[in-house]
Amino acid sequence: MLLHTVNKSAFNHSALGDCLRVAAPNDAVLLIENGVYGALNSSQDETDYSQRIKQLSANGARFYVLRADCEARGLDDSALLPAFQVTDDAGFVALAAEASATQSWY
């Protein structure tokens, strides 16, 4: 499993799109810092990011957002796309330990 971390907002950066183009069904994607905006249900074009996230999720990919970064930006769990799970710093460490490698998208 490859762990992808994305720290840039999908509103003004291509990092999430770049990540989703290469992510595989057994990978994990963790949105951190401003990257958490990419998990918002309303921030995605239905034919672009959200469709790719749904497709990858249905095939086994896992999607996460870092709780502290969501809270710092006033984002509520209910505003996130259904594929996303909220994790904490310990969960981030566990994902990194589980992964064979980590790819950061900045």
C-alpha cells in the first residue's frame, strides 16, 4: 500500500487531481493542512474528483482527512464526501507505518 498525502487545496492547486490520477485501488490518500478542502462534498465537480474518489473507494482505496486540520478550518464531518474517514495524528502514524512508501503531493 502506498500512502499519498495531499496538503494543497483543490480550489487552487492540482495536487489532489495529480494524486488521484496515479492512486491505485489498494492505496490510501490522506488530506492534510489545506488539502482537507478537497474532501468537501461541495468542492468537487461530480464528473471529476468525486467520481474518481468514488471509483477508487469502491475498488479498495481508503481516503482520510486529518481531524486537527478539519477542526482548524471549521470543517464538520458531515460536510465531507462519504468516502472520507476522519483520523488523528496517531492514525496518520499508523497509516505511515502500514505503507510500503509515502508519496507527498505539494
